[in-house]
Amino acid sequence: GSWKGEVTCWHDPGGAPQKSQGTAKARWILNGRFLEEEFQGEMMGRPFRGLSLLGYDNTKQAFQSVWVSEMQTAMFISQGKGDSSNKVITLEGKADCPATGRKDVPMKTVFRVIGPDKHVFEMYDGNTKTMEITYTRQ
């Protein structure tokens, strides 16, 4: 479906957050095995687009995600588990930062399903929250 995103980014720990708006289109693909999301918004004052795939690997008994965007040339690949109801899914991986040149930065993402018309996506650099998107169904 179509979603509106309220984006909050923290570029400096303890600093004032930057807020922006975005939209996303999400759909189940490949016989409902993967959730594809295309996100459009603003990042650092510029238009921004990204694409993610989320799925569950039955063999590994784990969720897996791939994220790509116009801001980097590498794919961010992460893997993790859901809570007992799969309403909170925590994925971890490593990424290189094109802005700072840091390599293999431990990253964590958390998906929180609030209800059928609302969910929250959080991104962490190590244990520091760097972004939060609250999605509301349009």
C-alpha cells in the first residue's frame, strides 16, 4: 500500500534532530515471499530514493533485508530475529559510510508494527539511534 513517512534524523548524538517527510509504496512480491518498499523523501536537504527487500529465510530461521539507495553504491544487508509475535523485528549488519569513509560500521535496524495502519522503522549506528521513520497508511 501507500504510506506517509515522518522522518527524524540525528546527525550528531545529543544534537537537535532534523525532520522531513517522505512517502513509501510497499507490496508483496514473488508469491508473497518478500516485501518490497520504495521510499522517496529528503535527506540532508536533497531528494532521496531508496529500495528495500525484506523476507524470512526458512532455512536460517531469520529475517533478512537488503537496502539500496541513491546515496551509496553498496548494498546494506542485514539479518535478525523477530519477537514472539514478529511485531518487533531486529536486524543487524555492517555498512560503509560514504560521508565519513568509516568501514564495516555495525548497524542495527528495528521494525515495530504498531497496528495495521502504522509502523515505525529505527536505524542505529552501533547503539546510537540515527534515524526514525513513523509510517502511517494513506
